[in-house]
Amino acid sequence: MSEKLDFVKKLKSRLPQIEKESLYLKLLDTAQENLLLEDVCQALDEGVVLVDLKGIPFFSNRKANLVLGGIQTQSRQPLWNQVYDSTLAAFLKGHLLFVNSRTVNDFKILSPRALHLRVMIIPQENRGKKATLLLLVDITHRTEQEFEAAMLSRMESLIRLAGGIAHEIGNPLNAITIHLELLKKKLGDLPTLKRQELENSLNHIQDETRRLDRIIRNFLKATRKPPLRFHLDDLNEILTDAVSFLKPQLDAQKIKVKFSKDLALPVFLLDRERLYYAFMNLIKNAMEAMPEGGALKVSITHKPSCAIVTITDTGCGIDEKDIPMIFDIYYTTKAEGAGLGLMMVYDAITEHGGKIEVTSKKGKGTTFKVLLPIREPQLQLPHYKTSREG
């Protein structure tokens, strides 16, 4: 290619001496070669985008248009303003204009369609002319296999642990509960003051025993989930039911609720029960963050192929260092709590092929954003065999 550029530069000074027919044939040959190169780019299984120094795309192939939802090379809009996914758009805005060497990052995007994407940004320079090459590689199949293997290993470990807990702790707890009831019955023969003192102690022991029993039951519930049952359902109705059920508690805590539906959102394939309890957990989490009252905003919106549920509270917030761990099993910053609620939320969302994002400021509040792919019946559903059926 550099030889051809040298040829063009030499050609300028010799134009008067060159026959028109020879010049025409040379230009025709160059044009045909450019068309061939463009056809090759269009046939690639990787997305290819070229942007100028302002981030404005001047070439994109078919795969890039399919992955990103259509790129307008004539709009004079920078590429990040044309991308549906906010995380990917932010990455492009922060890197396209400032990258000095090859940069690689992986993203899970849900719009315009759900896939795992590897994005490579490669600066280009030729004879002083600069541009940036963006390569987009669909790694969905590979990522799903890795995710399923990790999930299977995780669930198998949890199930083994749950079985041990049920055997080692469950039976002794039942025996303790029975003997506590027997002891309470035997207190009737004691003097009143002495009986009341012992009853108070026994009541405390019974309360703690019941709490421990609840922890075990919740753990077993988290590890013995039924397979997902997908049906066409209305996400607006699921959120409405969850908010309505908790409305008396929200009112009692002086929490003002603003709920915004998306009436243009179509019905799509969901497991209603799994998502209902996931959103219940998120709303309860917000309530616990606002014991003295506050404001709760629940909203539903959608983009092409992606539904978005946003739950924002004005509560105590989460420390930045805690955010990466809040979905881990048994991780909790609460004085009371087993650390299972958000883990169950995370599992429900990821089992639907979605993702959940968290932003928070200590003392200001927290926002959970849930993104769910809008799947229709003819599209293939993710199949979580083993861990879901086991």
C-alpha cells in the first residue's frame, strides 16, 4: 500500500506526459482493488469500525452495524453517541481519543441484542494521517460456557455445604426446640417471680433458635431452586405486584414511593415468580437502608431488545469498597441478616441472561439498575441444566 502512495505522489508531477488511457486503467485498477478490500472487510466475522480524531466513524462493516445497532457514518456524531449500551459508550468515550496502544476490554451488552463482546481499540497512523481502528469480537458462546462451568462448580459446592449444615445443625435444633417447650411447661410449679425470670431467659433462647433455623432454611432455599419456567409475561405487572404488596410497610416507614411504568414495553419471556422475589428483595433492601423514612423511586424503561428496571433510594448508601462484594454469599454489612438476599437477586437476574449494576454514595443513597433481554418465544433460551435441575 505504501508503494501505491509513493506512486500517486510521483504521478502528480508527470500528469502531462501520461496517456489518458493508461491513467484511466491505473485508476480503474486501484478502484477495483479498494472495492475488493471493502468486500473483504464486509465479509469478516468481526466488527470493524474506523473513526477519525474526533471519534466520528467514517467506515463500518456489516458485523459492526449488527452488533452496535447501526452506525451512521454521515451523521457527524461521535461513535459513543450512537451506541445503545451505556457502559460500552462510556468506555469508548474515555478511550477512543486518548489511546496510545492497543486496548482490550470485554463487555456484556443487552441492546440491540444480548451478547458478550470483546472490544479492541488500535491506534493507526500512516504517513502522518491518524485514525483509530475498533475491532468487535463476539465471544458469547465461549463466555456462556465459562459462566455455566463456574456456576455449576459454585452450586455444587453450595449444595454439598447445605447438606452438611442440614444434617449437622438441623437435627440438634429440632431437639433443642422440643426440650425448650418441655422446660417451659415445667415452670408452672415454681414461684411466680422465679418463673418469670426463667421464662424470659427461655424466650430469648427460643428467639435465637428460631433465628438460626430461619438462616438454615433460607440457605437451603437458595441452593434448592427449581428450574426456570419461562412464560410470556408483563414486567410492569410483576413490579406493580411487588410494590403493592410492600406498600403498607413503606407507608408505615414514611417512605414516599414514585413508581413509573413503561406502557410501551412488550410482554416477553420471564420466570414471574423468580423475578417477583428478586424485586421484592431489592425493595426490602432499600427499605432497610431508610429506617427513618425517605424516598424510593422505581422505574421501568426499555431500549431495543432490553428492559431496564431502576430502583433508587435515599438511604444510608454503600461504601465503595463493599460494592464489589454485595452479591457474594453470606456477605452483609447489616447487624441482622444472613447475606443471602442479594445473592438470590443476582442469580435470578443472571439466569434470565441479564445483568445488574450498582451505584451508591455513602449517606446519599443507592441505585440498582437491572437489565433484562427482551426475549421472544422463537429465540433460544439459556439452558442451565445440572445446577438448575440438580
